[in-house]
Amino acid sequence: MFGKRSGNDGDVRAPKPAYQAPEPAGSPAVAREPAAPVMPSPPLAPAKPPPAPVVEARRSDNYYQVKATIFGALIEAIDLAQLAKLDSESAREEIRDIVNEIIAIKNIVMSIAEQEELLDDICNDVLGYGPLEPLLSRDDIADIMVNGAGTVFIEVAGKIQRTGIRFRDNQQLLNICQRIVSQVGRRVDESSPICDARLADGSRVNAIVPPLAIDGPALTIRKFKKDKLTLDQLVKFGAITPDGAAILQIIGRVRCNVLISGGTGSGKTTLLNCLTNYIEHDERIITCEDAAELQLQQPHVVRLETRPPNIEGEGQVTMRELVRNCLRMRPERIIVGEVRGPEAFDLLQAMNTGHDGSMGTLHANNPREALSRCESMITMGGFALPSRTIREMMCASIDVIIQAARLRDGSRRITHITEVMGMEGETIITQDVFVYDIVGEDANGKIIGKHRSTGIGRPRFWERARYFGEEKRLAAAIDASEAPPPA
């Protein structure tokens, strides 16, 4: 049979006592698990309804002992070099054949359903991401948070809940972390214990391992939906109204320079993806990211990604170097996945030197704070410029700030569309065009709110909209979203 090494069957038959030690003879290996009752996870709070069901039932230690025994025999019986030459489906079939033979040789008693579950687990361990595979295949999960081998949390519908999934041990978790980051040419180990990476579908991955992570490797995956979200879908979800979406479409099309601001998990990258849908297809776009996750649909896109230092501490390519290099690549729009440091200065320079329609995201709680944070990042970059000069540069470069927020009920909303108007003395003047007002909450704890126009007749980007022939649509969207006068 494929994959078996030369020699007799002793390689597979030998370690029989290793399996029989955990439980008395005659009892099933995996099926009933009478000796290790499963304790359900405690509810998140006693006063609230119980959390959503876990992704799968917690398994006993006996299950993992049986699995480890079979897995060890499989590694002895298979030729990994030959396995690597097969496609994924063929490799899974070969592994299943060998595991079935190991189960028969060792006289392990289990039902067909339990055997199928074990086969899937082992195939995922060898070829995929182990216990994470069922979570990665679900499209309703936004985040996967692994806190050591025994604890896995997920975020569904804006709420965090614990799952019953666990890893065999911290070494298995570390191996999966290394498998993920190695696919994009990065590494995570004791000498380089922090790493940002991505999965094949663009999902963002962060791994931090011992000695920095005390209780075992911590892995965080921000999943991307298989179907790319659009502004129309955000309207259906209530993140923005149809009139607000029309204003955002116009902002994206008329080449306004945009900063998207928001907290962690507020939907900044999703919103940036939505805005890029309205970029004309004949424009050359260059993206700069720490881990490439933007999903632009235009035909003329160049994607750039930073590079961490190698084991000798050399070869690092920073975000600032990427943004500066963009200017030599004849871009029409520059899009920075996330502005975190001194690259803010280079992005502002690009926005102010003929690259209209450039965009970026940053972490901030409101539009005013986004401007302050942008100024702080430039100052921390070592630029010896007066504060007024930096603020004048921001006013000349940034046209619109879009604020995204995740509310306490887990819903995501676009709360502000704000213009940068100019300077009065030392202060930057901003003007809200579109805002979200929270009215209250319903009996189920869901936030009740309303999007409205602030009554600005002609935003500052009106002339730009007129240049692109969008002024009538802009006026109609603003008028339609104005709050009615009080009765």
C-alpha cells in the first residue's frame, strides 16, 4: 500500500500496550467515554441566557490518548515525502486507508461515526490546520482566538463565546502556527516570537509564542468572508442607510482622500474594501499592508507587503519604505491597509502631491481623535516640524474621515462621515456631514439608532463632485437623509 515503509508490519503493530493502558480491557476506545464525563462550559454571566452552543462537544483525555497512539503509528507507516507530491484529496484518501488499517490491526473498537470523526481529525492534523479546520470552514465566524492548547474562543454575530475545541498540547498548536506563517515566508519561534501573517483566503493571522506568551502559543485569526461584502450588504445589515451609502459611493468615485477610523473589529478593512469598489477600472492602484488582506477587484492593482527582519536582524522592509517606493511606481491611488507609524507622513505627502483618492485606515475612537493620532504618529517618527505645519499638511491632504464603530450589542455601524474644513488659529476645523444617533435599546438589548444628515447643504467636496458629474446625486442623498423637523 502507498506510503508504507519497507520492512514487516511490526512498525504498525508494535505499540499495542500504549493504547490499552488508559482504560480497562473490553471497554470502547472512543465511543462512550464513561470514565471521563464532559463538563459543559459555564455560562458567560448567571443573569443572562446561556451562551450559544459550543462548536463541538468537549472530548475526554481518553480520546486524545487514542488519537495520539494512532497518529504516532501513522507517522511511522507513511512516507511524508511521497505524500507531499499528491494533491489534497488524494493525500486524504491515502491517510484514511492507512488509519483504517491501523485501527483494524490494533483492534480499536469504535462506531463508524466515531471512526469518521477521528479520520477527519487526523487528516486535518497532517494536511491542514488541525482542530481549527471546522472553524475556518464556517462563514459565520468573524474571529478565532486560541489562548493556549486548551482554550479556543470565537466571535459570532459580534459576541465572543467559548468552543469545545482543544489541541493535543502546546507543541501541536506551535506546529500549526509555524505551518501558517511559513506559507507566507515568515517564521515564529523563540528567537522571533511575534508574527503577522495571512491565510490563503486573505484572513489575517497574529501569532505570539513562548517565552512572550506565558500559557502557551496565542493565535488570533481575523477571518474573511468567502463572499466579499458590498455597500449594499452593509445597508441590509443596518450599518448605513441607502442615502449614506450613496454619499460613500460618491466619495469613493470623486477621488476624495479618505481616512477610515475605528476601533478593533469595527469593520475598517471591510469598509475600505467596499469603497474601493467605486474606483474606476482604468486607474492604477498600489496597496501597502503589513499582511496583505485587501480584496480589490480592479484589473490594475499592485499589492505590496512589508517584510520582517531575518534571524540576523537584517532585511526588514518597513511600511514607510513601501509607501515611499510607491511614489516611484506611477500610482494614481495609494491605499495603506493600516497607518500605524511614521508612514503617516509619507501618505499625507502622497495625498497632497497629485495622488487624489488615496485611502488608509487607523485606530481611533472618533474623527477628531483620528486627526490627533495622525499628528502623534508623525511626531513620533522623528520629524522636527512645528505642530501648526503638521496640521496644515493634514488639512491640505485629508478630505473626509469615515468613522466605524462596533457597538456594545455587537453590531457595527458607520457613525460619522466628517469633512476636514481647514484651520482656525492652531485648531483643525471639521464638519460632520452624516452621523448616527443612538436613541436607546430594545427588550433584547439591541441598540436602536438612526442615521441622519446634519443639514449641510454643500459639503466641501461639492466642487469635486461637480467635476465628476455627481453633484445632483450628492444633493439628493443629503436632502433625503435629513432628519424631519420635530412635531
